[in-house]
Amino acid sequence: MSVAVVVERFLLSDQQRDALLDWIGQRPRGERPLRAFLSSIAFAALRPQEALALRLRDAHLPDEGPGDLVIHPRRLGGRDGEAEDAGAPRVVPACPELVDILRAEAAHRGLRPDDALFTRDDGRPLAGEDYRGAWREAREAVLEVHEIDSPLGRNVSDLRDACISTWLSGHRTALDVFNVADRVGVSASSLARRFPHCFQASGADANDLIEAAFAISDLDGEPTRAGRLP
């Protein structure tokens, strides 16, 4: 399957991301659950389907510092996520900001371990039309006119792309690339095809990095733990 290349100039900046999330969270229609859901995509690089499948028991949310989320794989595809084969569960880091958001959400709704982490306030599941509609409204309210008409943040899954790009940015070793791929549930080679600007910026040849990543065999079978990369 071919992987679309993410063009760097159409990735959301941190400031744009935060402004969009804040606008959704401040809407008068009780959109706190939507902001928490979208934040999990923005800060943990989850696919929307993966975020919707999270239960409270899947989230390690300490009182202070970073936590992590256990993602149970499933065969995915469609407009919000690239298709990948199901495999072993993986552990994704949750930054302190995301931990605070998720802890507040769980406390507000009095969640129990088996409860879904993201639903509407009335308990209904979050539907695609809910979060896509809110995202469209946020783009129109927050972005400049020329940005609204561009591919910038056009889909909710663009929050995931921006997070992955941040994790890949700067000088990276083959092990770093392997770990990012493990975190986000894709192959190292697909990262090179989808985010070529990150590899160019690393100062190393992308092909060399990918070939070296696949030469690493001692990580197979274990999900990546949080904290190896920023």
C-alpha cells in the first residue's frame, strides 16, 4: 500500500494545535470530552479509532509526571487512519499535560476501570460526526482564511501527523526511528515515506537510518516503554 507524503508546511504548529483544542474545549455545548479525545491524538499520536477504544484501565495516569497508554491493536483503515496489520499491544507515552487532561476527565465522570475513556457527557459514544464536525468549526474559527482553504489540519488525524513529526524531528539514530515506529504502530520504512522532511533534517541519509533500524533485532516482541524520546 502506498503511503501519502506529509508536506511539512501543512503540519500544524504547536500554537495552532493548542488554539484549536482550546477553542473546542471552550465551546458552550459541553465539549470537554471532545477536547480530551482530541488531545490524546495530538499528544500521544493515537489514531482516532485507537483513542475511542481506550478504557480507563489502559491508562497509567500518575499524580505527577508522565504516564502511558496501552493500545490494543486492531485492523484499522479508512479516512482517519492508515491501514496496518494487528499485532501485540504497544505502550505509548502520555506527557504530563495529557495525563492532567485525562485524569480530570476520569474524575469528572467518575470512571471505573472498564469504562470507556471518551464518551459524551450523557454516556453516548463519541461518533465520527461529533469530532469531525467540531474540528471543522474550530478550523473555521481559529485559522486564517488562507489556512482554512489549505490542507493545514484538514483532518482530525493531522493532529497525529504533527505529533509524529515532532517525535522524529532533530538528529535521530536508527534506534530512535525504530522506537517511534513502535510507538505509533507503523513500520520504520513507512515513517521515512510519510515524513521525509524529518529524515532530511536529521543530517543522516534516510535509507541508511531505515536499513540500520531493521538490523536491530533485540527489540522484537516488546512494546516500547514511555520516556525514551521527548
